[in-house]
Amino acid sequence: MLAAAAALLCGYPVCHLAASLPPAAGLAATLGPLWNSLWTSAVSSVAASFVGMAWAVGLTGCARRGRAALHATSLLPLFTPPFIGAFALGDAYARAGLLDQLAHVHAGWLYGPWGVTAALTIHAAPIGYLSGLTALAAMNVEPMWAARSAGAGWLRAFWAAFRPVALRPLVAAWSLSFAFALGDFGIPYELGEPSGFRTAATSIFANLSTGGTQGFAQAAWQALELMAVGALAVIASRAATGRPAGLGTSAPGPAILPLFPKGARIASLALYGLYVAATSAFPLSAVLLTALTRAYGLPPTPANWDVAGMFSPLVSAWPMLVHTVVLAAVAAAVIGLLGLVAAEVVPVSRAARAAHVAAWLPYAAPGTAVAVAILVAFGHALYGTWWILGLAYVAKFYGLTDAVVAARRNAPVEAWRAARSFGGGPFAAYGAAIWPTIRPAVRQVALQALMSGLYEVTLASLLYGPNTQTIAVNVLSASEGGDVRTVAVLAVWMTAASFALGLLALREPRRRRSQGLSPLRMAVPSAPLEEVRLG
């Protein structure tokens, strides 16, 4: 079953795309957008890795109480749909944005390459943060205490203990951040296209939308280029970390890091508060005020609010809302089932491990490239149907199943053998010994897949048909038509749903907390897999 899934999700589409490539007459035209994607991805992934890891160290050393709230706050950009996050930054800091209305100050560089790079950094910083927590969990604090006792300063002593365990998580964060930035469509579309700055992802969309036969040829070449670059980044990170592609281990738990001096704690928390306010709180507040204001351009004061207008776009778009929920739920269920299958066969079969890695690769590939590969392979038979969208969603989000595979490796084999020795059947023994261990991971993967499916815009915008539009396509259409308030209203509701699912994925069920287990955790497949527990 896993081999068939790998062939269907990755093998056949990629091979069919490679075999169907047209002559490379217009290949030179694709190099400019590819270069834009490469340098923005490289700069943003390096910045996100260091910024996120710095926040992991800073927050761990700043507080013992309230760490769960700080942990959840650090992951908010990860739960914000990138397209909406970019729209929020523009609504807050661009000309005529909220800051310009309040203080007559705006960021003129926001619409352009540096605005794209900054937004990609903000949205990928939680990946570096999770990797930093992984490094802290693996850190041995004895060298730190030894250095302190020998008279070394706090920073020097910490670096001596942290440096040996930081490299692999840092490379892991870089690779996943690079793959995210390389394939993101929403941020460069919202902040790059108005200024004429085009990346490979937005170029594929433009070529498929208006380019005709020549445009489709260029889109096919660009899709293969992006998939090759993404795969090379992941393979390089696996080679550097010594881990098989797509497989990893969970972090052993929170590190015993001593608290910073009081002054450093106050300064770090104040700096973190400013960062959260500037990157999340203020932009999202700007979107909410735009959604509440009855007409775009009016001052966002209570006198101009129209609360009823917060619901009218939902009423008019209810068919697309139903489409989105059903499609995301079905994809999440299929991914959860495939995760259970992979968890059983990957540890015992080399062929299954290879199939799992092959099926995992589209997760690291840009969504536009995955969409083009699926379109070339199955478009003649499935285009305009729910089948092609569902297939693309499962192909793109299968990588989340790494968390289930990692959890299965930690399941107690002795308990299963004991259940079997007392006469329990295979399914009864599985339910008694294995399922309680992997159930949180399955629940978390399903919620993350559901959250990703609800705000997925790249696949939906390239593969939808007349009767298969999703709410993300409606947001994109409203943005193209200049209907800013509709975009803001739908953005508010999509972000609220995404936050709710993200926080639900973080929170363990009550029965798990009653057993003394962690109340908050987050799993992100990377190189290696980051599964971070916060006590």
C-alpha cells in the first residue's frame, strides 16, 4: 500500500513531468524568477533559523512559569496562512496602512524583494524556534556548570555546552525553511507582484494563467527546476546531519537551562514582546480593523464599523466554505491512515523506507511544482474534479506522517508481546499496547493536515475547476479584484480557524495531562524531525 501511494503521489507525476518536458527554447526566461526565488529563500531561511533559535534560547532562559503561553505565541506565525500574513503586513505598514494612518509613517520597501524576504523570515522563524528547543533538549549542561565554576562568563559557558548540539538542528531548520520559502506562493504574490518582483512560484502561476502554450512549457520547466532545488536542499541537509531523508527522532524533553540574570530576563522578554507585537499582533489587528470598517479608506474608528459585514462574505461564499472543509477533512483522514500504515512497515522494511522517503519528497517541494506535476500526470482525466485536488493535497501533506512514524518507534514492544502471550489477537494487542502511544501523534498530524488544507491556496488556485473552488481561491480572486474588505473579512475567519486548530494540535487531551505528560507540544517534519515537548 505504501509503495502504491509513493508511486501515485510522487513517482508517476515526477517521471511524467520529466518525460513530457517541451524543448528548452524558452528556458532562459525562467532563470530570472528562479534566481529571485533562490536568493530570497537563502537569505530568509538563514535569518529565520538564527532568529528562531535565538528566541528558543532566550525564552527558555527567561521564564519557568508561563512557558506554555510563550511557546504558543512563538508558533503563531506558523499558524497564520502565509498569504494572509503578507496581506496583514501590507495592511499594517504600507502606504495608507494602519501605521500610516496613526503616525504618518510607512515602509516603502515592503512591496518588493526585501518585503518578500522579511515576510518569509517571519513565517519561517517558528521552524528555527522548534529546532532550537530540540537542541536545548539534547544539551548536556555539565560542561556549562564546569565552565561557570572555572570563572567563565554566562554566555561563554552556555556556548561551550550548546555548540556541540546546535549544528544539526540549525541545518534542519535551514533546510525546511529554505524549502518553505522556495515554494511559497502567497507571500511573493501579495508583496512582490505589485512591484514587479516575480519569483518562480508566482511566475508559474502567471504562465499557467495567461501564458498559453509557451507559458505552460515555461511552467513545466520551472516546476522541475523548483523540485530539483528543493530535493537537493533536503538531501544536502540529510547528508550534513547524517539522517535518512524524511526520518527522524523526537527530542528527549526540555533542557535544564539555568535562568538568565534578572536584567537579561527583563530585556529578553521586552524585546520578544516588541517582536511579537510588530510581526503578529499589530498586523493582525490591522486586518481586523479593515474587516470591521464598512468601506476601505475610511478611518477604522468605531463610528465606521459594520459588524454585520463580517458575516456577509461568509454567507455568499458558503458553497466554497463547505468545499474547503470537506476537502481538507478527507485529505486529513487519508493522511492519518497512511501514517498508520507507514508507522508499521517503515521500521521493518527497507523497501517501505524507500517508498516513505519518495512519498515524503513532495512535502519539501514547492506547491506550484507539485500542482504542475499532478496536472501533467492526471489533468487529462481528472482536471476540474475533486479527485485531482484531493490527490494534490495528500501528496503535498504526506510528509506530516513523519510524526506518526517517530511515535511508533517509541511504542513499547514488550507490552504488545505481553498482550499477545495472554491470548490477545493482533488488533486487540495493537489497541492495548501500541495505539495509546501513537494516538497523540495521529491526532496531531490529522489536525495539522486539516489546518494546512483549510488555508491552502497554491494547489487550489492552480487545480480548481468551475465547481471545485475553495475559500482560499475566493480570497485570491477578491485580492485580484481589489476588494480589500472582502479579503480582510475572509482573512479574519480563516486565521481564527487556523489558530484554533493549531492550538488544539498543541494541546494534549485531558487524560494525557492527568498522567503527568506535557500540555503543549508541536511536531514539524524536518531534517531530522522536530518533535518538541514543553514542560
